[in-house]
Amino acid sequence: MIERLKHMLIKEFLQTFRDPRMKAVILVMPVIQTLVFGYAVTTDVRRIPTAVYDLDQTPQSRELIARFTGSGYFQTVAQVENWRQAQELVDRSKVRALLHIQPGFGADLLAARTVPLQIIVDGTDSNTAAIILDYSSRISAAFNEQIATEHLSRTRGQTVTLPVQMRARAWFNPNLESRNFYVPGVIALIVMLITLMLSSMAVVREKEIGTIEQIMVTPITQAEFILGKTLPFALIGFVDLALITLVAFFWFDIPLRGSLALLLGSNGLYLMSTLGIGLFISTISRTQQQALMTTFFFYFPAVLLSGFMFPIANMPEAIQWLTYLNPLRYFLIIVRGVFLKGVGPEVLWPQMAALAALGMATLLLATSRFQKTLS
């Protein structure tokens, strides 16, 4: 058995790496995809093009504007003088936000009166608009707290401490960088994509080039055949995981607080599922093109139903039950837990058990589906 398996592994590696383009797909593309996703997949909004419509022109209004521009979130690109100019900038998408300060802003602040402040946001992108409004609320709240403290100090002649001060603290991601959330998820996505593509064409390729007949007359068993098809791609999956982890840690400064051994072990369970699904697709496909199309037909719903982009809790209940069959759902929790929280198997064991069960089920299904026949 060992000798037959050895020759099977050598054959698979030679067949996989014979094409130089395949080497690039396996070793170079994961790194490039991680860099692209790391910069592109983020919900952080920086340097928002902002127009300022200041009708007050007082030190207080200028201080508020300075707080907005000094935060790093807003970048003043225009000072408008009338509503027509402001509307034109928003209509042409040259600005995403308009800060409108009405006359009497400074005088009302000095008199401790309620001061209206208007922020107009381009709502065509609702997510970005909500983030801009949140930034504006926090900046204006900090400014309001400072003004209230200064006013009480002037009226009482002493430094005043506000009775209630809320101080928020975010665990595991103190700066709330969305990249720290998404890049570990990209690791799971790329490992699934590469291993699915390779394994989904493993058996059907033998049919197309005619080597399946040679395998049929050998004493190799179904289990040995499946094992010989999965081990090379499993090793490639571990190599890709290592490459992407290095990029995430050294290039994007994503913290790796947990155990690297736990990450590798969980990746092994994850690969059981992805390779099992890929081999099953390969056994039911008649051509490599059909296998590739079926792979993408499975991959995109798996990404959408994994919680990578949309919270699973917000999905309909029937869809939530369907996500329990998605291995990507469990590995996302594991990889983010290892990277950001530093948790161990005592916390992640339900996800690891689910991956093990799914992996064994898919591999058994692929093994039983494969038959040493051309049909």
C-alpha cells in the first residue's frame, strides 16, 4: 500500500507542477490575492472629501472645523459660499460630506445656548454614509464636552469634572481596524479556493487524458486512490496557509496572538472538507470545464453564507440552518479566534469538531462515489 501510495503522490506532484502557470497559481497568486484583499476589503473610511459651508467665521467655528480635519477621517477639499455651489459638489460626487455651520454659532456657544450643526452626507452608499455620520457624531460630542467644561469653569471659577464620562474600550482590536477582521478571513477564502480548484479537476482530468484506464487495471483501492489525490493538495494547502500568514503578519501587522500549531491543526481539518468537496465535484463531472464551473457554483454561495461579509444572525432562519453545512463558517471563527483573540481549543473545539465531521463525511462521500469504471 505504501509503495502504491508513494508512486501516486509522485505522479500527482509531477502532473500538478508540470505547467509553469500552475506553479504561479499555487505559490504566487495567494500572495497577490492577500495583498489585494488586504488593501481593498476594508470598511474603514479615511480622508473623506469634505466641503465646508461656514457662515459664522468665528474662532469657535474654525476650531470645530479643525477638529474634523485633524481627525484624519475628513479632508477639506472646498470652502463653499452658497448652497448652489455646495449642491453641485455633492451632485458631481466631488465631496462625500458637507459641514454646514450657521451664523451665530460662536455666540451661542459662549452664551451656553443650544447650537445646531448640520452634516450633509452623500447617501448613495449607505454603509459609507453611516460610518461618516458615526465619525461626525463622535467628533461633535467631544467638542461639545470640551465647550461645556470650559463654560462651567468660567462661571464657577474652577475646573469642573463632568459627572458621567463614558470611556469605551474595544478588546482584541483596540483601534477597530477592519483590516484586522478581514485579512484573517481572506486566509480561509484563498485556501478554500486553491484546494477546491485543484481537487475538483483531479479525477476528471484522468478521464479526459485517458489515464483512468491505466488506474483501473492496477491493484490500487478506492481509498488509496482518494488518499493519493488528496495528500498533494493538502500539502499545497499548508504551504499556501504559511505564505498568506507571513504576509498578514509581516506586511499588514495583523497580530497572531494564538497558537500557530492550533492554526495548522485546524487547517488540516478544514482541508479535509475542502478537498472532500472538490473530489466529489470531480467524480460527478465529465469534463474539467464542467468541474471548474461547479466549483465556482459552490464557492460563491459558501463565501456569502460564511459570515465573512454579512452577519449570519441577520440572515433568514432557514438560511442560518443551511450555513451549518458550510466548512468556511467554522474555519473563519477559528482563524479569527487564533489571530485576534488568542483563544485555544478549549474555546474552539465545537468548530474543530464540526470541521472534522464535515471532512470525514465529504471524504467518505467522494470515496464511495468514485468507482473504477469509465462510466
